[in-house]
Amino acid sequence: MKAKYQLVISIILLASFVCCGRYLTSSPGSLFTIDYLLKRDGYVIPDSLYSFFPSDSNTLKLLECKMISQNANKHLDLHVDGFTPFSIVELYETKNISAVREITDRYLPKALSVVDAGDTSYNSLMAHYLVYNKYHVLSIKDLYNPDDPIVPYFDVVKERCGMGCEETKCELVPGTKIITLMSGNDCLLDSSYRYDDSELPQNMRHGYRSGIAAHPDSCYIFYWTIIW
């Protein structure tokens, strides 16, 4: 059953990214450069949800932004006609592995939840969104456990750092720790970006999550936020 879902999700992702162009990154040829996106202006996501992202000069001496994947910029031609999560994932490279471990250890005491990418006890929201909107034969309820933590889908950025794994829900390699630092079920989106589906579980209709993700043996670290 899992293999069936993964196959469907992969097909949907390919079609969605090629045809819709709704999920944009800082890759060559993108409409947005890394420098532009690092200004973090004009997002539909409130800045309080990514206030802990790297910004001060001391932190940026340790981290180099390699890629930003997002579908939350107001300059995009956004049309919300279904369940639509908005997310920002910023990928950074550190000078050494010890820096990643230091940053991870700094945030662990503040964590609301910590899951391993190789576990099954979490929900990857972007993957569920694509199934829900693009392949109505499958029900999002069959993929979603309302009691498990919600994390983003890292498919767009995973290959940039060699941490991709198609066997995990979020498509990061097992051993990657996904740390949630902010969480809630309130709707923080402006009315034009909201979509409320009564068929979804109560804590799935609206919400937000923010955090980091890192593998202890890698020089890369993800800063992420997702809102719907």
C-alpha cells in the first residue's frame, strides 16, 4: 500500500512542478535569487513563524545558504481553490559537522517534537496536499494520523545536499532529526489564502509548524516553516 501511495505521489509531484510552477526555488533559472529570498519580504506566512531563521551576522558566518524552496511569496500568481499548505524551506551548509551538531543541540531543549525521517509516526503535509488535490481517488484521511506531528515535504531541496531518500515520508534520509519548534492549529493566513475543508480532521483544517532538520553526520541543516 505504501509503495502505491509513493508511486502516485511521485507522479503528482512531477506533473505539479512541471505544469503548475507553483513551488519555486532559488535554483538557476528561477524567478527568485537567494539574496532576494533571504530578505523574506512579501510572504503570506507571518514573519513570527520564521523569526529564528538565520539572519544575524554571527550565525551567517557559520552558515551558507545553498537553496530556498517556497510557494509562499505574494508575487506568485496564487489561486487557492483547495486545501493549500504554504511553506518555506531554507537549506544551509556549515563549515563542519560539529557546527550542525552544535546548532541541533541548541534547539533540542526547545523542541515541541522530534522525529526521525525514517520513522512512520509523523505526517508529511505537502505530500498529502498533492494527493488530496490531484488524485481524488485516494483520501487524505487514509494517509494522515491526526495524533502524529506534521512536517513539510523536502522533495524539492533534498537532492541539493545528497540527503534524499524515496523510502521515507518526507524524503530525507533516515537518521535526519526533524525538530518542531513552533506549532498550533490556529489559522494565521489572510482570508484570501485560506481554505477550510470540513472533511479534514479538526486539527488538519488550519495550522502552522516551524522548525529545523539535520543529520548528525552531515554538514547541512534545513530551516523550515509550513502553514495552511
